[in-house]
Amino acid sequence: MIIAVLALLYGLMSLTRYWAGPVNTQPVIDLHAHALPKYALFSVARLAVAYAISLAITLIYGYAAAHNARGRSES
């Protein structure tokens, strides 16, 4: 538990350092062919995170609907 709290504290400190820094409105994009796999991996990672969040919300909602008496249809 202590390690988790310390990790969370470190993460929050790192995040505040990032937010306090200057805003970079023009990201540097590498246009060479060797950078393409990295950008493809970033795209797939974003897709996987969005899918995981969507799946988690769907499973939680489905579980709640299945175990809630008001959610059942009485036909």
C-alpha cells in the first residue's frame, strides 16, 4: 500500500512538472520512413486504450443491468 501511495505521489509530481512547463503548440513530426512504425504503434495504442475503456464500461453497465430488478423486462 505504501509503495502504491508513493508511486501515485511521484506520478502527480511528474504531472505537475509537465503542466507547469511551456506549452508546445507545434509538435515535431519526423517525416522519415523509419519513424512510421513508431507512429503506427502510437495509433494502435490509442485505439487499444479506447477499446479497453469502452469494453470496461460496457461490461459494468451490462452487469448492473443484469443484476438490477428494474432493468429486467417482465414479459
